Amino acid sequence: MTAPEPARERILAAAEELFAERGFDATPTSKIAERADVPKGLVHYYFAKKVDLLTALVGRLPEETVDRAAVVVPGDVTESLCRLVAVLDERLGSSAVLSHLLWREADTHPAVRDALHGRFDRFVEEIRAVLLAAREGAGTGVDSAALLLASTLSYRHSVYRHADEESPARLDLRPELRFLAAALDAGVG
């Protein structure tokens, strides 16, 4: 027999489901408590304001760091980027509904927007670190390439669940990754 999930986690899971179904503004904390099978006061014990639930949900997104040893191929930027994108696609694809919900709510909730901006900055740094490791320390253009790739992946993941098979959100990025690697090799940036 497994132990029941802690109340805080049940509250977050219920909030995620209800916010995705109904939207943030249309979901009262009483419904979250009901779905989580906890007293309403416990929701407010863990999350003083309802918007704190949204901020906490940012922490439920997949970790943006990767095992560099598993993705970096020293001297081969294209292959390193392809491996990195595959890992990030798998992780971010597993949270498509949560990601969409948070990006939607970031428009009206500055705390969520700030948390997502911080997450994006860490995402850029992770890509930058992979690029530097693949290039064995050569840094010309790496900052621009990391920002460009992070922006591309963030866009893809923000619209992925709405994309059809021919959409840019579903396309293989290998040609673009080869382009980025060639630009880095040429010293562009």
C-alpha cells in the first residue's frame, strides 16, 4: 500500500487540472479544495493568495537542466544541439497543458510572468553551457545562438499542442540547428 500524496501536492495537482479546464479566474479555491479532498483552509495555509498557486505551478514544469554528458559531443555542435533539443522536447512535451496554462496566465499575473522569465533565463544559460562544451570553450556567437534557440524552443512548446503535423511547431529542427552550428563555426555573432 502506498502512502497518500501530501496535501500540498494534491492541492497543486487539483489547481493545475481545474485551471486548465476552467481557467484561473473561473476556479474558486473551494473547488480546488474539493478536488484535492482537503479543507479549504488548508489551501490558504499553503498558498496565501490564489495567484501563489500559479507561481508554485511554475515549479512543476520539467527541470530545464540536462545531463551534459548525455547530450554534448565535443567538437560536434549540430549533434549536441540535436540531442539537447530531443531531451528538451521530451521533457517539455510531457507538460504541454501546464506550460500552455502558465503562458496564458502570465499575461495577467506578473508573478507568473516573472517566474517564467527567470525560467527562460536559466534555459538560455543551459543551452549556452551545452554550446560552449560542444565547441570546447570557443565562445564567439554563443550568447546569440543560445538566445535564438531558447526563443525558438519556447515558441514551439507554447503552440505545440495546437499544431497540426505540418506546423513549424512540429517540424524537425535539424536544418536550423545545422545553420546555427555553421554560423558559430564561421564566427558570426
